[in-house]
Amino acid sequence: MAGFDGVGWSPERARMVDEQIVARGITDPAVLRAMRTIPRERFVPEEVREQAYDDAPLAIGRGQTISQPYIVALMTELAGLSPASRVLEIGTGCGYQGAVLAACAAHVWSVELEAELSARAARTLASVGIANVTLRVGDGALGWPEEAPFDAIVVTAAPVATPPALLEQIGPEGRLIIPLGAAAQELYVVTRGASGVSRRAVLPVRFVPLR
């Protein structure tokens, strides 16, 4: 992954990780390595490329956004991934969150409602050499049942309530990382264990609605 670094962008990326991510308590080495090496600037529209490493979300078209870097890192760390993990992402967007997940896991299956965004993400992922992400255009609330169960499911748009299909597709000891709510949203970690499903609130967030 060291080969992903673009000329002129590595200092900005390193500063992003140190000031926005490490400083806020993210410690997972795999997550930090992914954030340091994946070229975020390649995943955003050219007109906002100079803002790629800002501490803020950015518009990517079709009413969607790329999450601020800290939220990408936090959701990936909360997923508790290993190199053998099978991950479902709901809301491909520009492909950046999927790329970070893919750097920490064995394979990522990602669902996007907007065909244009999915096609663009496929091109970007291929251009930076990420091959362990499989994309689908469809309704994310339905998940990807034929590939279930998943070790982790990461949802990058906010439903008001947890879609039942996603709960069903969490594997044993698996985790669902999901923002919930309408005007006020909270990021949750939903875990399936021997005693059933538990839910833990992490922090207030602001995501586009899950459609």
C-alpha cells in the first residue's frame, strides 16, 4: 500500500492522521496505516480536491457526502476487523470508506443506491489497486443476504431504525456500526453475542438519510 502515495499529498495525509485521528484516540495500527496510505484525494471530486484532508465531510454528488476522516477511522476501528474479516458496507458513496475497510479486512461487499456513484467508486478503487471490494447497486436496507453472515457491517447513511435484514446478517460475535435517527442522530455499535444482541451508543453524528 505504500505505492498509493501521490506526490505532494503525503504530508497532508500524515498531518490529517496525526491531528484529526491519533489526537482523538484512534489507536488500531491497521486503521492508522490505511488512513496514512490510501489517497483520499483520489476519491473526492476534482473541484474539492484541495479540501480532501480537511476535518469535515465533503459533497461527492447525487446528494451524498464523504465522511470526515475521523468518522471513517472511528467506524473502521469500532468494526473490530482482522485480516480474515468479511465486511458488508451499506452506502458505497465515493468508495473511500470501503477502501479503508478493505485495507483492514479480507473482503468488503458494498451496496450503493446510486448507480452513478457506484460506477465512479469502482473506477477509483481499481485505479488505486484495491481489488478486494465487490460492489452492487441496490437497496442497502436489504443487505447482501447471499454473502451473509458478516463479521462486521458498516452503514454510512442513517436510517431512523435498524433495518431488520442487517440485524439478521450479523455473524456470531459480529458487529453492526450504524448511525440512527432523523434530526438528531447517534452512532451505535450493535453486537451479536452468546446472550443475544446488545447496543451501545458512541457519539452524536450527522449522516445523510438512508434511502
